[in-house]
Amino acid sequence: MRRPTILFAAAMVGLLPALPALAAPPDSLTLGIALEPPGLDPTAGAAGAIRDVTYDNIFQGLTKIDAEGQVVPSLAKAWTVAPDGLTYTFDLQSGVTFSDGTPFDCSIVQFSYGRAMAADSINAQKQLFAPIAKVDCPSPLKAVITLKQPISTFLYDMAWGDAVMVAPKTAATNKTQPVGTGPFMLSRWVPGDRIELVRNPHYWGNAPKLAAVTFRVIADPAAATAALLSGALDAYPDFPAPETVVKFQHDPRFTVDIGTTEGKVILALNDARKPFSDIRFRQALAYAIDRNAIVQAAYSGYGRVIGSHYTPSDPNFVDLANAYPYDPAKAKQLLQEAGVKPGMTFTITMPPPSYAQRSGQLVAAYLSQVGINVKLESVEWAQWLSKVFSQSNFDATVIAHVESRDLDIYARPHYYFNYDSPTYKALYAQYIAATDPAAQAALVEKLQRQLSADEPNIFLFALPKIGIWNAKLKGMWSNDPMPADDVTEVYWGP
């Protein structure tokens, strides 16, 4: 019965003098994140935490990755690809403006991609744009992109957070004052505490149901648990305390959704340094570590052991988890062959997330059993980005690579772990040029096997997505096919 009918019936029988007004559903959301972004410009930083806050919420690209991991239209409503695979014609959405009123048209596409490709570009995924030969604008709402060679992953690549559209007059200040075309815009950033977004009143698409979203930085697992239980947080999409999940599973106030991410948790090694440059040493490390036990101890059994830089949710995944079974005797044999004497020492540099801290401690314990001493160095996120990622000044580190299908990082001229394999690079060049799906699948499998054979890093496990939120919340992502806390379709239900 509708409320007016209920009031009428109650008055007739004298049961109720009046009924209180029905409470409107809340239109704000507070969710927890483990890492504070170093900035809010996804085109100028490598941290996945930037994309967690901004992906599709503030910034948008021509294409985007949806909750199912599929490439779907965004600022481009449709596109066609020439038979030779070299020309992509994008039909752009009409009536789009940035949150400051700047119109979006083909000139923005030219600027955004030109900026990403420039010699002085600081885009963390600059290589994604290297295949672009030119961007033409036959009309304001049509962008024609010509490639130097066919790239089978181009539409997917342009859906990364690094490929979003930015306006010329605000590009330089997006790090602290982001201006995008998305349904939300920055209201306030309290460093070390929270980032507040509000609904963009000029948004070109369907307005989000939420009027405000607050991202609270709570890295400590115990604090995250307490904040959810107390109601200080409505949601924690990537919950950092797997050992307390059962508490929430038995509490009807919460939804617990265990999904997948693209996070590959690895013990990354500096292959340019000795003895990491010796494949026998790297393989010895792989045999020395019981990765199944690490999943149990560090993540309460959530997650899945992997044997290469690919996750089970990726297309053409090859299960290589048993390529290096736990075998301390084999590890000692390889160490001896590599000339590494018992008592050698190296340092594992660990960023703040709980998966890194816990996994690093466990790895150190296992390596001690084969005669390797490990020093554990905990650093803040900004230090990790500077020292490890930018300067390659490290021995080893534990990190989750959260970008999807990112086999390309092993083919780059330089990347922080310094893997350099002509064989792998040749295979990857064949893969991106392949247009036949069967050929692509076969090459993806070869790439995974090559990484497993070379073991440039120790592949530990696929990071699970442990989502916990108020049971009344709807529209939260079950999986993370892309680093994102996309809240554009989230709302409060009854």
C-alpha cells in the first residue's frame, strides 16, 4: 500500500493519530581505501590508488572497462576499425563538458594523446600510445586515429586510466585539482585522511544516484575492521583484513563479496643486480618459497597461487602454479650451482599494504631455511614509488601489479625490475601484431610460459577482491577487472 492509503486507513480506525515521514534513502557513501593516492592525475602517476578514486568517477576515456572486464563505449559512443587494422574512427558523445565547463571534442583527443606521447611525457604507461601515428579531426565529434602498425589490444589499452581525456588549461593542475568529464568532481582532499567527491551538476550522462562520496584512507587491518563494524565506513571494496571476514559473514548488516582482481602479487627482483641476474638464483628462490602456505598465512586462504604474470580471470590463462613446487633441497642445489654461499644477504623493500607486509615476512622466513638472510625494509608509498619504481634502487620488493593483461611490462626497454629478454620481446611483438584470435591466444600462452621459464620475478598469488559493505548498498563491483572503485552506479536500496 502506498503511504497515503496507510495514513487514511489508520485514521479511520483510530489506531494511529499520525505516522512519521518515511526516511529518504541516503545519498552519500563513505568507503575505505588502503593507500592514499600520491596525486589525482592518472595520466601522471603509476599508483593504482589514483585510479581507485578517479577511474570513471572523475576522469573518462574514449573507451572503458566495465564490471565484467569488457571494453564498452565511454566518451566515444561508437567506433569502426579499418580492415587493415590501422585506422580507428571514433564517434564522440555530444554535449560533453568537463566539470569546469570546458567543451569536450576531437581537439581534446588530439591534446590528450599528444601529451601522453610527447618526449617529456610522464605518463606511466607511455608505451601504450607509441603505436599512434596521428590523430585527425574531420569534425568536432569525430576522431580518426591512425596507427603505425596493427595493435590487437588498442581499444583495451585506451580504456586504461592512463588514457583518459584531459583539458589543456587544467592538465597541469590535475594532480591536486582534478577536472574531468565524469559524474563526480573533487570537493575536498584532507591529506592523510580523506578525499571527498560530489556530484558533477554538469555531467553529460545519467546523473549518479549518490550526491557525495568520501574515500577514507584506513590502511591498518584492525582499524578497517572497527570502522566497518561501527558504521564509520559504509564499504571497504578491497578489505585488507581477510582473517576477520568470517565475522562479517555472520553479521546480517553486511554483504561479503569475494571476487577477483587483476592483482598479481610478486616478489619482484632487480634482475640487473647480482646474483638476481643469474637465472639459477631466481629459480632457487622460487623453489625455496611455499606459495600455498603464504596464501593461507597472509590471506587466510583467499587468493590463488600463480606461476606467471597473468591471473585466472584473464583470457587464455595458463595454470603454471606447479612450475616451481616447494623444494628446499632443489633450492639449495641451485644456489650452490650459482655460487651463492650460505649467509648471503639481500633486502626486501615493502610498501604499506598488508599483503606486502605479511608476504614479505613469510618470504624472509622461508629463505632463511635455505641459507639466505633477508633484511626487511618497510617504506611509505611515496618512498616506494621513488626508490623502487622510479630509480630501480632495490634488491627485491613485494608488490601487486593491478593493471590488467599487462604482459607488455616485460617487453619494455626499461622497467623497474630490469628484465631484458630478446626472446620475450620478439614474442610480444608478434602478439600485439596478431589479428587472428587463435594466433593471439597461442602467443599469450607462449608469453606466460616464457616468463615462468625465466622467472624474472617470483610469482606468488592472484590478489582476491574481498568486498565488504552495508547490505543495503547496491551496484558495488564484485570483481576488479581494472584498478577502480567505480561508484557511478552505486545506490542505497531498501
